[in-house]
Amino acid sequence: MHKPKSPTPRLAIEFTNECNFRCTLCPQSTYRKPSPGGNRFDRDKGYLSDEVFDAFLVNARKYAKRVTVGFFGEPMLHPKFSEYMTKLAESRSYKLTLFSNWALFADEMVPAIKGCDEVRISLDASNNELFQTLCPSSEYYTIVGNIQQWLRVRNRPHTYLVFVTSSINQHDKGTFLRAWLPKLPKRDGVITKAAISYGGVMKDDYMYANTCNILQKRRMVVAWNGDCSPCNLDVNIDMNVGNVLRGGMAEIAASERYASQLISIRHRSGICVGCFDSNNHRETVFHSGELSYA
């Protein structure tokens, strides 16, 4: 199916901006409080409605080359997670990727998740003690068990474990790779990347100045209430360029509001002033798994 040319071929949908964890280097841990980086995360929390989901799906099928699920919350918290994932996988010509911390994974979700092309699972430590430092009161053993259960699923999507490197766990990266890569087929692997400030909200000694790639990626993030932003680090949707319920992606991307926000990004003005590190994509490495198929 031929798609009309879109200025925003990468679309991301937020099922919810609620999360079951409060990780140390995530803005969820500073919600509506002063933050280390200066910018704040304080927008209302909520869950994607059928109306917003349907509007997003229409646009995704019309314009998207890639769709990601999980902008700034844990998508498995949504009561309609499996239903929405199933619909996103149907009648599509875009690549579908799910981001999750995997703590809430359950067997009944498998058919819906198998409709993805790729799954990315956050796990930033090789052991429970370090994981508790990074993510207090979280469920390390539950996550590891869920990952092992998922890896036994036949014909599952390509799966990557994501290790975000910070001053807290940088000593653990090699141990993590040695522990997990031998357990993963070559089609899967581990992604190592640097901790980010989430648009100037968080701060860590491991973060460093980096060139912004938002303009090159040409993406659009759709929040749970339908509000849109061209930046995947815009946790508050401060760069609101429109709402998917009141206009399609082509209209939003052609608007003066959209053009104005792109100028702000280009000149690092507005909330971009505090975002010194951007996506820190320079340090992202894909490590292939080491197991071969029988």
C-alpha cells in the first residue's frame, strides 16, 4: 500500500504516563517536585482512551513507517494493553516496537506482543543489590523470571535488553553483557546506552553534552490525552503542537505551532536550554546475542 509522504514517519504512542517504578534517574522519581536538572515533570497522569487510540491508529496506518509503544510510562499498566497491541499489529505496513520494564508481563499477553517486530526490555543491573539502588522497591527477580519466560516463547519478536549506563552502574556493564549475551540467540541482543537528562529534568555525572538528533529523526510523540510533541524527551509535552483528536498528522506537521517548535529545537531555546545531552545517541551500541539456533 502506497502511503502519502509524511513529515513525521516515526510515531510514538503513550498508553499511560503512570509507571510502577520510581527509578533513581527517571523523572518519575521527582514527579511534581524540584528536579536535579531544573526542568520539571508535572503534567497530569492518565490513561489512553479508545477515542485517542483510534485517532492515532488511523494516522499510523496512513503515515507511519515506525511505531513505538511506551513514551513515558509503563504500557502494560493499561487495562487494554493486549487489545491495543493486537490492533496496532493488524493491517499495518509500519515496524512496531514495544518498550517495557517487563515486571507486569504475563502469559496472556504473549499473543498480543508477538504481533510486534521488536521488543525492548529495560534492565540496568546484573544483580538485585545494584538494581535496588537504581530502582528502589522494584522487582528484580520478577523481571528476570519474566524475561526468561519470554525468551522461551517460540516465534517471538526480536528482543533486546536495554542497559542504561550511569555513574551508579557503569562498573556493571561488562558483567551484565557477560551474564546475558550467552543466553540470547544471535537474532536478539543487548543495547547499551548512556543515561539521559530527559530534557533537562535529571542530572548525573555520566551525562555529557551531545548533539540533538530530534530534527533528523522526524518523529511525533502522542501522549495519553492526544497531545503531540516532536520530541521524545518532552516529558511534559511542553512543545505541544496539537492534538490528534483535532487534526491529522499532516495538518499538525504543517501548522505554525509545529514550525515554531522546530525553530526552538534548532536554537535550543525554551525547555531545550536545559537539555544539554539530548538523546546521547553517540554511545548507543547493539550487542548481538551469542546463542545459535539448533
